[in-house]
Amino acid sequence: MGANLLLGADLRHLVALEIVARERSFARAASQLGYTQSAVSQQIAALERAAGARLLERPRGRGIVEPTEAGTLLLRHAARIVASLRAAEADLRALADGTVGSLRVGTFQSVGMTILPPLLSRYRAAWPEVEVTLLEASSPSELLGGVERGELDLTFWALPLPDGPFEVLELMLDPQVLLVPRASPLASRDGRLTVRQLAELPLIGFRHPLAYSAEAHLHARGIRPRFVFRSDESATVQGLVASGFASAIVPRLTVNLDDPRVVALDVGSLVPPRTIVLVRHRDRYSSPATRAFQDVAREVCAELAERAGRSRPRRPRPLGA
């Protein structure tokens, strides 16, 4: 394969490859692209000549199309190329408008509960002409992928991030707490909470991908949590804990610490805090409105962290083995 041949490949051919692979059908891809099926086949054939390898195949007896090993490899690069061009389109639209009159921000539930209300109030007071649009999701493909494709200007997430064209602004540490019912013996325990006791607790967990990093730390300590339920709703988790159904190890931002039905216990270093960040595309134009949103987010998170430090969850005696 000659490198110059692939560099001369038509972008439309890469897009056609991406859609055929996603739809697993030339006919469905042609319908999406507005081409005839034969035109799509010709585009794929031209790309295969440039790549010097077969990129798609139709397994005998199956009415689907699947990428070859070479096709899978090229698709990974094609996805990045197409995402970068979509991000460039977003910048060009903003430039054509003369000013950036909108800001698209991705978020997830606990940020929406605690950080966004004061942040948006303060930001809109300072930038009333900027229309802020929010997308709440739990999937990195929606939030981080949205930044990569230019569909979002910024998104909240937590470290670590997957590989990608990302630039991060660290906002705050969000400690993990053990949430127990007020009537639980652990809520007023004088002795030490042991790792074995923690492992024996029935727990409620989140389905959110960010929750699994906390569980990975427990596994590394030899603790195999016993989950009896999972939910995406913080209020559901807290309500079930309050009912006595189970306990939960959750980020402090997800907890209403004023709820008299539950007690939040500091778990110390057993599960490290998560780091909340704002993510942007490192190659995109950063407008004054975007930079101002980042500045206000940093101010609000610093105030929230300071306030949380003054009202820490109750710390039991050090965790033992």
C-alpha cells in the first residue's frame, strides 16, 4: 500500500465506510447517504484500492456486511478524522455568526444536582446574551464523544479520561462516603469498622460508568462488594438506604446531607475521591463565553469544596483489616 494513495482518498469514501460498517448493510448506508447502492459500492471499492486491502466482506449465508481486520483498523482512524471535521464545522458556524451566542454543555446527574444550579445562576447574570443548552447523560460516548465531534463545547466528567483530543480543567475532589440508615448500628458505632464488615454489607450501587472506578478500588483492596440493587437515580439510592434496605458507597455530591434519615460516614482512603473536571476539545477555538463558563465553574466548585470541608461526614474510627 502506498501512503500517498491513502492520503488522496476522498473523505466521502471514509464516511461511506463508517456508515456501511455501522449499518452492516450497503442498502441501509445508501439510504442514509442519499446515494444509490451501486454508488456506495464504488466508493468502498475506490477506498479499498487506495488502502491496498479488502475493508468489508459479506460472510457467506448471512445478509450482513462486516469489516475485515484492515477495515476495523481504518475505521478507528476514520472516526477520528470525521469527528475532527465535525468539530471544525462547529467552529466555522460560530465564526460565521460573528459572536458565539450559545454554549452546549454536557453533564451528569450529581453535577446537575449540586454544581449546575449556582453555576448557571451566576453565569447567566454575567453573560445574559449566551444561550446555554444542557445535555445530561451517563455514557462517555455521548458526553466525551460529543466534545470530540463538536456537538458539545464542554462537558463535565471525572478522571481518568479515555484517549482523545481532550483538554481538562480540574474543578474539585468529590470524596466517597458510606451512606447508612440512621438506625444502622454503624451510624453510632464506637468501635472500628472492619473491612470484613464492609464486605458483608448489602450495598446499592449506581449503573453510571463513573461508579465502577470506586468499585475497582475496593476490588484492589480484596473487598468484593455485595450489590443487591443498582440505579441511575441518586434520590432512589438515598431513599432505599433510608428505608433500611441496604447501604451505599457513593460520591458525596450525590447525597443530600440534610436528610435526617441517613448518616454519611467518611471512608477515608479506602476509596479515593473522584476528580470532577470540565472537558473541552483541545484543538477547538475557545470563545470568551466558553472561557468565562470555565472560570465560573472553578469559582463555584471551590466554594462548594470549602463548604463541604466545614461540614464533613462523620468519621468513624480508622478502618481496620
